[in-house]
Amino acid sequence: MPAPEAERKPSRRRRILVVGAVAAAVVLAVVLVWFEPQKLFIDERVDEAFPVAASSGDGAERSGGTTEPAGSTASTASPTTGPGTGEDPGTKAPPPAPSTEPSKPTGPVTLADGEFESIDHDTSGKALVVDIGDGTKVLRLEDLATDNGPDVFVYLSAAPISAGEKALDDDFVNLGGLKGNLGSQNYEVPDDVDLDRYKTVVIWCRRFSSGFGAADLD
């Protein structure tokens, strides 16, 4: 005997509610995983020291040096002047000529810098390209302040800010994921990057093709 109509309706409603709840849970999971809206409320601070070249430690041996057994003494004869030496005691060797080679910088040198401008998110701070003294070039972001987000990277772009947001990821070098949305951080620049061409720093969200902020380097 078929169930009365009054009994079938609650059962149908229950199934609809269960299916709706499952669908809502799936949508929520997709939003949390793909869009990661929670990152907008979580700051990640990074404070790295200013980049410097690694110094080589003193080794046990030095090039051009000599070693002697322990306990031995080395005697060195001092040159003498006077009769029989062939030298005039009144003459002295001329002082060495001063070097004409330009002195090389021993510390970090800033090659270019610029201030961040906001694009899709409020962004401030300073970007510098630094030669740390051994030929290594580093992009340093100082006092960066922007929003957090998913899939955010640091680019060196060939397009200036004035070319528009869409042009900033047409021709670029990816220096890696953004370490933090707040603070100061360093990114090594590959040796083969032409800094005369790629001279705009961009904080770029790859997932949504969105520029958070950018700085033209001068």
C-alpha cells in the first residue's frame, strides 16, 4: 500500500536539504582553496638583513706563504752597505710609484631604486637593486606594505607602470614567490638579466592576473 502523500513530502524535503548542504560545503571548500580569502586577514612579516657579500675565512695556509717546522728559527741576513758591497751608503732606493688603478668598491652599491605605487591593492615601500660587492645583484624590498593573497610573485617587468596593468606581465622575469606582504626582503637577480630592460618591480598575483603594486627603477 503506497505511503500517504503527507508522509512522502517530509522525506523529499529532507533529501533536498541534504543535497543543498553538501553542495554548499563543496562550494565553500573550493572558495577557501582557490581564492584563499582568509589570507586577506593574515599578515606575513619578513625582515631580512641588508644583503652583503659572504666573507672568506682565514685558512691555515695562505697563498705565497711558507711554513717552517716548530722550534726552528729562520735567519735572514740584512743587506749591508759600505766598502766592498758596491753600494753607496748615501743613496736610497726610490719609493714605489703610486698605483693608477681605480679602487674597487668593497661594500654594497645601489644600482637603481624606486618607490612602490598602488595598483589593485594599497602598496607602499621602496625597491632597490644592489650589487653586494662580489658581482651578485639582489633586489631588495624595503618597508614593503601590501595585502596578502594567493599565488603572489615578485616580477621584474620590461613594461613601465605607465604602460598599464595588463602590460606588466607580458615580458618579465619571475624572481620567486613573495616572502611576506610586510617588511624588508631580498631576492637574488640572475646574472643574465638585463637590468636596463627589466626595470619595473611588480608584486603580481598570478592566479587572478592582478598587480598589487609596482615600482619603476631609476
